[in-house]
Amino acid sequence: MPQTAFRLNSFTESVIREMTRISDRYHAINLSQGFPDFDPPYQLVAAARQALADGYHQYAITWGSPRLRKALAKKQQYWMQTDIDPDSNIVVTCGATEAMMVAMMTACNPGDKVIIFSPFYENYGADTILCGAEPIYVPLYPPTFEFDPDELRKAFQQGVKALVLCNPSNPTGKVFSFEELKLIAELACEYDTFVITDEVYEHIVYQPNIHRYMVSFPDMQKRTISCSSLSKTYSITGWRLGYVIACPEVIHAAKKVHDFLTVGAAAPLQEAAVAALEFPLTYYAALQKEYTQRRDLFLSYLDRAKLRYTTPQGAYYVLVDISDFGFENDTRFCRWLIKEIGVAAVPGSSFFHEPVNHLVRFHFAKKEETLKAAGERLLKIGTVV
Ligand code: GLN
């Protein structure tokens, strides 16, 4: 039989999805793969029904339905504080997952180097390798997940084509500070590098932290490829709606990549999502409030269970330190946690390039009752180990 491609040997299957499968097998409460167990706003469900009734069954324009791009430009223009033209600055994609792949393939030639902060969302390494580029990892040091500016500069000095920035960050919950972003922007300008952002958690930020868009920094308009999605902001991860926003030259190229990768995102859902993008600003304030309550509730259980963690500043993940429990590694701990405690988490090592084995990631995008049930089970950890 012919051999499958070598490029697949350098990365593994998604550990996040694997944990979900194990969790389901043992009927655990799944706090591994990050997605809500609550419904999206009811207006979106109604809008989706309407879109199907209205006959949106065939391909939308490949880079996105005109109504959706218009609504997206208006909303993102407000938040990103930059002019966005629906025709020349946007490509609608199948989730931010496709957006990141499109951005990477648009920016990188085979052999190019790409800076990735570690720990990182598992797709970035695979995306880089799939487009023939080489990842260069810059550590974010636990427990505060700050980077060493000298290490970052040294990485840029290796002649990199792009830097991937997940902000607010999965899995750390870090929101990059103004000073950190300013330095990244300055280095990107100095070394003529793209910054590919993953900003899917842009609206899930805990006070007093503030999300700042990379594109808003001086001279970053032409070199920022902003990727995001509607999944997290409107609790519709299964709708698979994401987008790339960038300057016309980049978007012209990105449209080609997207067209040949997927043709387009689901047409009726694109029409329905216009309703979401037209929500008033109060929606985003309420979202932030609700996620703050979920975070605080889950962290209160971690405190009671005497688990040590880094307080998330944004996104809906928390990294918990398991070194007190004496497990050989984090994967063993996670398997034990599913079977004996009935809660699923993701081994932190699957996000780190470095050999870091003492952290596990929980997510808290869940109903209050789910978080309480998981929290009650976690309280038993100390007695069972
Ligand atoms: N972004 C989510 C996570 O990190 C979901 C990942 C996925 O399975 N697409 O858990």
C-alpha cells in the first residue's frame, strides 16, 4: 500500500477531541473541549429557521454573503477601531480554524519560519507544518505566562515570516498587556513580519483586563491578519462561521486560498448570523458579566478543593497545577480524573512545546448547574488521591 504523507508524522491527533471521546465513554462531565452546553440567543435560532424557509440553500458568494460581510464590517469596525470595507477587507470562513489556515497559507511559503507562543492552541503547530513552514516556539512562562522580551527578539532575528498571536489566549487565559502588544508590533515592523491573530475570545475578557486588537497598533494595518469567529461570542461553535480581516492585498490572496479550500461557509447560517452581528452593545456587556459569573463560580470550587491555578484574565479556560498529586504525568492524571472523579480536562502538555507536565486545562463555558456538579466532584479530589 502507498505510504501516507510524511508531514503528518510531525503532529498527533487532537488531544482535546480525544479527551472528549474518553469523557463520553465514562459519562464524565466534559470540561475538556471548550464549547458551551447552553443555547445561543433565541433570535439566532429563529433567524436560522427563517433563512432555511427563505431558500438560502445554494452556495453563498465564496468569500461570504454580502449581508453578512456588511454587518461584520460594521460591528468589527466599531470594536477594532479601524476602517473595514465589506468587499476588500473580509473573507468569511468555516470557523476560525479555517481562517487561521487561510491566513497561514496566505502569509507563508514552504520553509518560512513562524513564531508561536507556547503553550499554544494545538491547531497552530499543525497549520504551520501543513503549509510547509517551520514553527519557532517562544515560551510563556507559568504561572504568569509572560514571555522574555530577549527571547522574542532572538526568535525574530531568525528571519521569521509571521507570528501567531492568540489573544485572549487559549489555553492560558492570558490577555496580553498593552506593553507586550506594543513590543510585538514594534518587532513585527522592525523585522517585516505578519502577525496572524486568533481573537475568538475578543469579547470574553474579565475586568480590569482589556482586549486590544493588534491591528490598532501603529503601522500594523498592512501586517496584521486578524482571524476570529462567531462561535464563542454567540455560543454557536457548531455553525462554523469565522472570518479573516486584513488589508486588500492580503485579502485578495486569502480569497483564493479560501475558495480552493472550502468554497464557503454554510449559506443559510451566514444569513442567520446577521441577526447576531446586529445585537446592541448591551449584548457584549451581558456576555462579559455571565462569563465572569461562570469563572468566579468555577474558581470558587478550585479554591475549596485547594487546587492551585492561574486566574484567567480572558477566554474560558483555566490551567490548574497538579504537581501536588504525585502523578507520573498530566495525561495519567486526566485519565484518572475522568474515571475516578468523573470530570474531563485536557493535559496541559498537549499545548506546550516545552516538557511541561504539571498543568491541566479545564474550561468553564457551561451552565451554572454543570459547573456546580463538576465542582462538587472536584471537591473529592483530595480525599480520593
Ligand atoms: N477551541 C476549543 C478548545 O480549545 C475547541 C477545540 C475544538 O475542538 N475545535 O477546546
